[in-house]
Amino acid sequence: MRCLTDAWNAHETELRRFLHHRAKSEAEGDDLLQEVFLRAMRRPNGLCSLDSPRAWLFHAARNLLIDRLRLAKDQVPLPEELAAEPEAVLAPVDGLAQCLPRVLAELAPEDREAITLCDLEGMSQKDYAARLGLSLPGAKSRVQRARLRLKARLTEACQVKFDDGGEVCCFVVRPPAA
């Protein structure tokens, strides 16, 4: 600790001038000076193991100045019309729920049951298997096949179209078939 105190007393005035000259304000220069001192205190063995404590102090000060410059970004206020909250826009795939009642009604009863219990009501596939007396792999296969048939029916009944990335881009809402 004695090495740190001696080095600090010897170089503080020069270091303060260096930082005040380069900082945006005197207060920022003082903040940087304090940060250099804290970094010196955190060093193992303080500054005792260094050949040139002055060089280390100025190196630390330059690094702090560089860090502040990197973090400082010019900010421009947004015009009022841009600052308003954007209106919520639903992705096309979210609107497919409107087609679900029609398509579920058209599925086979066992497919409708698998989709309703596991996907809409949140029942685990393990519980679904126990309820139907199936093995877990058998129940998983049944749910997977039901999902594939649901997708095929949704695509056909609601005229779902996909974009180049395979995402739903548009569809036609149709009421349940009579």
C-alpha cells in the first residue's frame, strides 16, 4: 500500500492535468482520475511490482479515456411521430387460429382428440398415452400424424400460402363447412 501512496502522491497532479485536458469537463476528468486510483488499488501488490508506476498510471488513464470515447454515442431526439407506440401487427400465422374450428371439425375423431388434448389443452403425451392405454412411443406417433393431417387440412381448407422462407404469408378465412 505504501508503494501506491508514494506513486499516487508523486504523479496525481500531472495525471489530473492530463485527464482534465482530454475529458469533456473537469468533473469527468475527476471521475476518470478516481477510476485510475481504484484500478491501481485493485492491482495485486498495488504498484510495488512495477518498474515504472507512472507509466502504468498514464496507461490506465489513456485506456479509460478510450473506453469513454467508445461508449459515447451521439444521440438525436426522435421526432414525435416516430416516438409513438407502433400498432400491434399480427403475423399471418397467428391469424390461422380463425381457421382452426373448421379444420378441427373436419378431422377424424382420433386426430381431433389428439390435437385438442395435447396441443390445445396442454396434456402431456405421457398422460395422453395412459388415458388411451397406449405406449408412449405409440401416443407420440399418433399426435405427430394428427399434426401432419391438421397442417395439410389447414393448408387446403384455408388456402394457406407460404413465402420463400417457408413461413405463412397469407390465407383465406372460411367458416366451418355445413
